[in-house]
Amino acid sequence: MDYLPNEVLIEIFDYLQKDSIWNVLNVCRNWKNVVINSTRLLKKLEASVRPSSIDNVLEEYSSIPITSLMLNTLVAKEEPNNLNQFNEKLKNLIEKHKTTIEFTEMIFSRMEFLTDYISQLSKIKHLNLVNARARNEPQLEISLENLPKFPHLKLIGLKNATHTLKYLQHHQVETLKCIDVENLSTGRNISEFMKVTKSLKEVKFMGFIPHLIEIENFTCELTTLTILIKGQTETQSNSILDLMRAQKNSLKELRLIGFNTSGFVECAINELQLTKLEIDITRLKFPLTALKVNKNIKNLSLQVIAQQNSQLIKIIEVLPNVENFKIISNTNIGFNEWIMKVNDTMTRLKNLSIDALMTILPPKNLNLKSLESLTVSKLGNEFHIHGFIQLASRCPNLKKLIATGYGVKFMQTMSDEGEIVEDTTLCRVEFLTLLATLPKLEELELRGKLTLTDEIVEILISDFCKLKKFNFSAEKDWNLSQKLKKLNQSKIQCKILEIDNGKRGFKRKYSEER
């Protein structure tokens, strides 16, 4: 692979798992230089300690110009002797890089090991306690006295943490900005924690029903609230609604997933002063009947199913000032009815993302003139390039266009047996039509099988093409690197998102269809 240019090597290495990039470093000096000179690949190396060798990992890091380091759960599970050895190497690494080392996240699965890290955490930003069980929690509380203040705390499956939470709520009362709670067995300690933590701005509950949350005497003013649950009783629902209403003057971003009553949607739209709303209406048991017009919400994300089409229309009708709209569905929710409601109501819409299974045949009177960015995902076998161009042509001011999905058809041809077959060559006429339809288009991204022909390359580098960025998936092509090099030497910036290598690609597509 030495004949490949560095740009192509970076694209290939970028699809490797984090741990595999470590193997690339040891192949040859050239490959190592490619990795350490790529910001993108360095971020992958920074993401976690290499799990295969705790003893040697810091020597490996010492030769790489990383700017941050996350120590993962595997380190915390090591025996004390290894921990002591690791700590010594960690001190040496800090001394060598000085301010270049930054601890962005610490995760502990055995809390009694926390003491061994306290002296090294001077720049920690996040503390994650994952399934932590302390054998002697009062003793751990004493060790926490040396813990620096940090803005983000995450608790996952934490048990028997009464003393730890009580200490943290006093220690972090002025610095903690975000708390992330997942699968806790009790909510009472969290209530006490939130009551005294004045600096708290973001709260996330996941897989945990906060039925014991008591909102009286809350001193924090939340700006972001996320609740992801599966099923809830009436008492629990009322508790969550009380929390939402108590923060109505400060709350700006709300994410609700897994609810089955319409009261949450009505409260979010009618009573709160949100600017961003992400909500799942797939489980609603009762229709929305009392929605009021809300001009504050600028960002909207809706997860729907075909049976909720009428609810989708009602929500769109009352949100005229939405600028960023994303619709998500795993069922065919239709297209014409809701897109025309968007056309008539959301006159300020700038970014539209359609992540849903549907056949797109846009109405003739559709005119999304305010739209600047369009993303269409999950394109099925019924979608083809002509419908794609028709939809894009209804957006005359479009600057960014993204199409992605395993079923993208760039051209259809007839086989000798009279059957329609898929041709992955994007023909010259279709590509020219797409560019001519959108004179303001600056960025185009096509995900799916695509053969980059010489004709398409000539169009891209010609004066006719006004694109600044062209990202695409590609099939195996021995001349692909030469074509990419030719494109990058022109005014347009190109990037290969993925390369389909025949059988491997077919297996991936087959598994997705199943």
C-alpha cells in the first residue's frame, strides 16, 4: 500500500477500529507518520487506552503528540500492583508532556481504586462512575477530598452510593454543570443532590424512572433536560411533568423518549419556553387535542410511525418558526401530506433531515425556497435519482445536499432478459441535471454504491461545477486514487466516505436488508 498517497491512507485508516490503529503504528515509519500527522486519527488514539497491554501503553503514548487521554474501565479493573506501576508511568508521562496531557474522562468500575488516581487528576473534566460498588464508602469519601472540581458527573448503575453522593453534592455545589444518571436504583439521593447544586444546568435520566424526585426547594435553573425511559405509571408521569413545569422559565432544550401519554407533548409545546425539542411520539396512546402555536422552538426532531401521521401534522401546524427539522421513522410514513404542511407552515426552515423509509415523489406545488440544507437517509429500493433530483429542484436556494442509504439508485438499465437492474454508474446527464437544478449548491454528499467515471471527474473540475465539497461512497476502482488526486488538485475538495470491495460490500448490504 506504499504506492497510495497519504490522503487515501488516512481515509482507509479512518475506518479502522480504535485498537486497530495501534497496529498500524507498528507496521512502518511512514504509516506511523501518517497517523500522528492526522488530527482525525489522533483523536481515535486519544479515545481510550490500548486494552491489550496496560504496562506498555504509556511508552506508546509518549511517542505520540496526543492532547488528551481517557483512561477506561479496563485500567480500573487491573490488580493493585499493576495500578502502582501504571501510576508511576503516568507521572513520567505528565512530566514529559507537561500541559499537553489533559484528562478528559475517568471511568471507575471498582471505586476502591479511585484513591490510586486522585493525585493524577488535576485537569479532569468528566468523572464517570460505572456500576461502582464501594466496599468502604466512608473511607472513599475521605479520599474524595483531594478530587479536583469538574463540570460533568455521570452515574451508571451506581449502588450503595449514599455517602459518595452526599459528599459530591457539597464538594461540587458551585462547579458541576451536568449530571448524567443511568439505571440507578433510587432517586431520592439524586433529588437531594439537585436541590443544593446551584450551578447545575444539564440533567439526563436514562433507563431510570425518577419517581422519587422531589422538586421542592430546587436551587438550580436547568437549561437542558433529557429523559429516556420505557413505560411509566401515572404517578411517575406526574413527577416528570412537575419537574418540567418547575423549570419552565429556564429550560431551553428538552429531549423526551419513550413516553406514552400526550400530556408531555402538550406541556412541552404549550407551557415551556423551549428553543429545541426532541420527542418520540411513536408510543402515544391518546391523540393530541390541545396544542397551541409556539414561536420559540427553532430546532425540532420527531420520531414517528405510520400510525401517527395525524399527530405529526398537528405538531408541524403549531411550530411556524422552526429552522432545523429532523424526522425519524422506521416505517413508511408517506411523504406528500406532511411535506406540504412543512411547506405551508415552516416558512423559515433552513435545514431538513429525512431519516425515514418513504417513496419521495414531491408535489408540483412544493417550493421550499428557504431551505439551505437537505439530508435524505434510509433510501429504499423505490427511491431513484429522478425523484432525488425532483425533490432537490423544489429547493432553489439549497447549499448542501446529502443522500444516504443502501438502496440509492443512480441509474436503472434493462437487462437482456427484460428485468430492471441497478447500475451504479452515475450517468453524465443525471449529474449535469442535478448541478444545473441547484446553482447555489456548494456541498454534495452521496452515500451508496457509486462508480466515479472519468466523465464525472471532468464535470467536477470544469468551470460549470460550482461545488466546493464532494463526498461520496465508492466501489473498488484501481484508478480511484489517481482520480481523487486529480480532483483534489482542482478547486473542489473531495472525500471518499467508504469503499465497497465487492463480496464484503454485498454481505453488508444483505445483512442490512434482512
